[in-house]
Amino acid sequence: MSEEFRLREELCRIGRRLYDRHLTSGAGGSISARTSKNEVLIKPSGFSLADMMPEHIVKLSLKGEVLDGKYPPSTDAPWHLMIYEMRSDVNAIVHAHPPICGGFACAGISLDIPTFTEVIIQIGRIPLMDYATPTTMDYAKKVAESLRDVNALLMKNHGIITLGANLEQAFQRAELLEDFARMVLIAKILGGPILLPEDEVYKLRTLESEKWRMKIVEELYK
Ligand SMILES: [Zn+2]
């Protein structure tokens, strides 16, 4: 099976998981992956992630030229491409509108809270981006700049973006982020989350076992 075909199938599989987990709805959200030829496979505009088939996916060059595809690419394509250009360690991007993260985003409340070990280990920092009008170039630049050195972003009045070395990692980060938002909400009801001290956060971010876990993810999903 060619790398491109495998990635097209995986984009559809991950798209359905995002939809089935209620991490996005309708035609919302976007998803993409980079091939080893530095080309980008991305969801077409207007399609639901639940219905996307391998042949619907649009192939773009890093400059944004359509190399293959019957449909226009997602309107999110400009910032997907900017991130691939900027981050050689990123090969997959997930953008979704999960309801609990969305609640924090609409209330303008940050999720960048060092309280849950798994989030510190697997995601790291989660900046809160100020509002910008989606589909504009100002928005695209703001998104790309906000993700220069982090793997997740909460966007005010909008949703989330997670990055990964592969699609599975980008998806797992999105799934974990929504569960984390639910935990923080419950912790706030129960009196507020307890924050971990800085030295413990550093220890968690540099765990050797996480590097090993990532090797397993790469082996399983390559
Ligand atoms: Zn969106």
C-alpha cells in the first residue's frame, strides 16, 4: 500500500473518531497530514469529517497549489501549510470544536493549568489565543505564530488545534484535551484544581518513558 493511500485512509479513520467522540460536529473542524514528499493531504471544504472518503481528500504543495483533488481544500488550509512550513517535527494537524473546550474558549478561560499529569506529559503548554475572524489571513498568521513552540492551542470563541508527529498523536492530544477540559470544569465546581509545583512539571515534561511511548505509537501507526 502506498504511503499516500495509507494516509488518506487514516485521515478518514481519525475523522470518524473525532466525529464519533463528539469532538466536532456538522462540517466543522479540519484535519491534515504531511507525506514524506512534503506534500499535504487535507480535508475538502464543506465536508463532514464523518463522511469524508479517501478520494475526497485534497493534495496540496506547501505553497498551496492543488496537486490532486476534485473539491476545494478546507478554508483552514493556509494555517495548516504555515505550520508545516515552520515545524519540521509536525506531520499531522487536528482542528476541532469539542463542546467542553469550546465552553472554556467561549468564556475566554485558559486551560493552560499544570494540574493533570497526563496533559503535562503528552501535551505540554496550552496557550489561549485571542479572537480573530476565521478564514482571514490575520487569523491564519495568528494561529501559526501561536503554535510556534507548543503542540496545542485553545482559540477564544472557537475551538482547539492539536499537532503531532503523526495523526494518531494529534488525535490523542485532541481527545485528551477535551477530557482535561471536563476534569478542570469538575475541579472548579469542587473548589478549584490543585496546581503542581514548577519542579514537578519539569520532571513530568522530561520523562524518559514518554519518549518510549512515542516510539511505540510511531511503530503501531506507521
Ligand atoms: Zn473551526
